Amino acid sequence: MKRRAFENAEVAAVFASYPEALREKLLALRQLIFEAALATEGVGALEETLKWGQPSYVTAQTGSGSPVRIDRVKSPATQYAVYFHCQTNLVATFRELYPGQMKFGGNRSILFDQEDPIPREALRHCLSLALTYHARKARNRRHGE
């Protein structure tokens, strides 16, 4: 699949600032986020922006999900991560669904090393869950769950 062009110059500049090896991995995560949004019913178009200086993906059109951010990890310098809102149960859910398949940072991130392959299908599922988090919560409230 062809890489998606940047619509936000500030986001493009952040990606350009990453070391090449990490930039390629983070661009692959970015692509996977957009693919997950397209493949997940009810998500709609994503807005790509910066939040705390990190590329952030927001379901601004539908409000269906919790924001997803990606960035390098300061230490060790070979790591990068997908960040989720820490006051959700998303990372706890991912731990239950994929024990041993991914590394987690507390209750807010999935961590990767630049040498490790990305578990695409597991991560795509996690991204879909994040991008529909609010819609699922609202549906569960309506059904008394």
C-alpha cells in the first residue's frame, strides 16, 4: 500500500526529525493506524495532529475513539511506542488479549524495539479497539452493561 501523504506540515517535520531506522518504523505504525481506521466500521476519517509534540490520531469526525499517539522512546533510544490515554482500560485489555506478544509500558503504551517485527494483526486489532473506545462505552451504557 502506498504511503499516505502528510496533510499537516508540523507532523511531517516531526517525522523528518527521527533517525532513519526509527522513522521507517514509525511511518509503518502511522500507516497501520490509517489502515485500522479504514477497516473499522464507525471510525470515519482521522485527524492527524500533534499532541504534546507527538503525532496524534483523533477520530474528530465521529468521536468514536480515544486518541492514539506514536513517538520514539527517550531511553533506550532504539525503542518507539504507541500511546493510549492512561485513564482508559485499553492497555489492560491489550495485555489480556495478547499476553507475551507485545511489551507494554504501564497503562499507557505498547513498546517496540526497532529490531523487532511489528505484530501487525494484533496491533491492528488493538488500534481498532482504541479507535472505537468511546462508541463501545456508549453502546454498553445503552445496553446496561
